[in-house]
Amino acid sequence: MFQSDGPSFVHRRPGEQLQNDCVVQTVKFGGGRIIMWGAMPFKGTGFLTRVVGNLNGARYINILSDSAVPSAHYLGYGNNFVLQDDGAPCHRAKIGNDWKEEQGIRTLVWPP
């Protein structure tokens, strides 16, 4: 929410340093976090799911079964889609890979 794309520069006159237009509010630590999972295919957006707690292989399966697959069906892909995820450990867990194979879900291969 309060992330920076890099340094910010403000041109100000003497005596303006504390005016609201010259100050950028930031949160250094403890600003909180919300992790969301979403599908963004060519045909539109799928369902958005909030991730509560740390993500592991079992929770990732829940997201896939409760959001990814229903999103694909809702958008008209049926089972004809390729899942794109990154190399996070929860995405590559054996339990999740076995589940995807059982469900016939293809995953885009990402080189290291």
C-alpha cells in the first residue's frame, strides 16, 4: 500500500518543508499485509481469493480447487488451460504436483 517505485523529489521554497504538499507519508515496519490470489487470463478476470496464513502445498491445492479451476470454467476454458505460477516452494510441492496431475492441470514450464 505504501510502496515506492524509487526516490521521490520535491522542489520547495524555504519554509515549505513541513507543508502537506511537500511530505510523503510512509510506513516503515508493521504496515500489515494481505495476500491475494487471482486469475488474469486473456478472456477476463477470474475469482479473487484471500490467502490466510502461510501458503503451503495443501493450501495451494485449496486455492486451485476453489478458485483456479472454477475461474477457468467460468471464463469458458473448461479444463483446457495452462496454469502459470512462479517457482515458489508451495507451487512446486509434491502434494500439489500430484494433485495437478490427477486433475489433468497443465502447468507452464518456467526455466530456472
